[in-house]
Amino acid sequence: MLPTAWRWLADYAVAKERLVIGLISGTSADGVDAALVRVVGMAPQRVETLAFTTLPYPADLRRVVLQASHDGDAATLCWLHFALGELFAEAARRVAELARVPLQRVCLIGSHGQTVRHLPPPLRRARRVRRFARMGTLQLASPAVIALRTGVPVVSDFRAKDMAAGGQGAPLVSLVDWLLLRHPHKTRVALNLGGIANLTVLPAGVGPDRVVAFDTGPGNILIDGAVRHFSRGTRTYDRDGAWARKGQVDSALLQWLMRHPFLRQPPPKSTGREMFGDAFLQQVVAQARRRRLTPHDVVMTLTAFTAASIVDAIVRFVLPRVEGVDELIVSGGGAKNPVLMALLQEQLPTVSVHRSDALGIDPDAKEAIAFAVLAHRTVMGLTGNLPAATGAHQPVILGSVTLPE
């Protein structure tokens, strides 16, 4: 007989359907995305989104998060872990209220947290992770705070287990892409345009062991950073591509950007703010200053860089593996940038490029949905990573469980 604290797990395992909340704040660190979903079946066989919302970070807290991503001291990381836990718990409460679902009916929360540092292992497959290697991953937002404030069990710390198994710890959404977006006759590429861009290759009719996924490089991180820099913080992103529309692509700067060594590294690979954050943006601004470019030219060139680096990754690493790509399904904040979307379609003329909402998945909600699904798989005892995507030497059950009692 299970101890009292774990009896919810027995009920969860035999339920026909469960209500699960997924929480995440991405590389842009602008707020908590929260999705409430109904999962049906073990795998699960079906996922229905009931509500989605974003709880923005207060401006002063966001500054601390971004600073901590570069050189956070132990004291700052400590209090920030708890402060973000309170915000994540509030986001869970709000998405439940939006769906008019009492928190008592929510079975589980999957919280990715806020990444402040991600140091993946060397980009090679190894059977064992070397002791004391300079690798690791740190996501803040205390699961203990979330569990106690909501009264719901929480699965968190998803990335660490994959890295312990020799993987990159990313991308983890690839299994959920396969569950939700695979097609028996079409080869699809699921592209997430968050701060960092990552893609999942879904060849027609194949199982999850044939799925390939990796980070391609910057998504919105440099575009957003440039807009914040040139607007002196009055704008945080290029709404509707308005800045890019007023600029021109500088071919010399674009060529310099496309020489970045990460673009040539074969998958599995992952990256983050450590490689394409403020330090790299300052190099871009210095190059632009020497070339006397306008702020709009810089934003347009960075938008072109995001598109070109994605297309380069597809040509270099995807097309040699598949006969062709039928659809590019785009999610994340960048899916709302019409200039970026147009560049992708222009450079991939034989591919149908469209947003994930064309298939019933809110582009903003997909990653939050994904961590709800991954949390479900964890408590069902199912693996959540794809070794072909992350480079891990084995599939593993992801995350740690925190009880509310």
C-alpha cells in the first residue's frame, strides 16, 4: 500500500484523463508561459489545450534574471530561485482561473523554470560523462514554493538527467513534437523561434527513434537585444517586424555573422545566452558602428541572420537525412514576426511554411504544453528524451517530483 503522500500517483496512473499545467520562461526571460492541458492516455494519445496565459516579469526582476545569466552571485541566485517560484505559482493559479478550473482538480504541474546557465557537454557522443567536467544546467523557480502555493505535485529539473546521460539537455520538446505533429505521409520540420531557434525533423511515418532535433542558433535573442539597445530599453522586441521593415540587409555584416562556428557544428548540439547573449550583441553593434549602419539596418540584418542560419541548418544537416521537407511548422514568439516568416518562405520556396496554429497549437503555448506532457510522462514512468536529438547514450525518465504536503 502506498504511503498517504503518494496515493495521488495511484489515482493519476489509472485515470482516463488528467489536467496538467505546464510552466516555462524561455531565453528571452520576459515572463512565465502557462498552459493548462487535458492529457488522455498513457503516451499520451491526445492533448487538448484548455487555457494559456503569460504572466510578465516585473521589469526590475527581469533585469536581475538577465544579469544573473551572466554573472549571478550565490546570494542573488538563492533569493531569485524563491522569487521566481512565487511567480510561477501565480502563473499556475491564473491559467487555472482562466479555464475556470479549481486548482484542486489539477493533477500535476510540469515546471521547466527559468534557465540562468546552461553548459552542455562537449559536442560529441560519449558513453560516460567525465567526472568534474565543466558542464551543468541551472533552472530557477523553486518547485517547493510552487507545490506549496498551489497544492499540486510538481515535476521540475527536466534537463539534468539527460545531461547526466551524456546528452546536451536540449532540445527536449522533440518528443512532444513527434507526439503532436508527426504525419504518416509528409515530412515535417517543427521550428521553435524562441530566444534560441531549435528544430525537430519528423520524417514521414517514422517512430521517435528516427527523430532528429537540435538548436540552429539565435532565434529572437539578437533581434530583441538590438531593439532594446537602440530604443534604450523603451522597446523589448520588434513588434510585427516594424524595425526590420525600415532597414536593409548589410551583406558584409550578414556574412560575418554566418561565419559563427556554432553554425558548422553537426548535431546533436545546443546553445543559449552564453553564446548569443549580450556579449555577442556588443560585437555585432561594434561591427555595425564601423559600417555606419542605422539601427533599422542592424535589426533587419539580424532578422536575416536568424532566417539564414535556420535555412543553412536545414540544407546542411536535414536534407542529407530526408528526401525532402514538405512543411515547416513554426511556433514561438518569432512566428509573429511577418518579416522573419517571409524570409523563411522566400529561402525555402518548395516548403510550405506556416504557424503551428494552423494545426491547432498556439505558437506561444507550445513549449508550456510540452512540459506539461513531459511531466505526465515522468509520473507515468515513461522516458522523455530522444537520444538522437540530445546525444544522450540512453533514453531516461526526466525530472524530479516535489510533493505539496
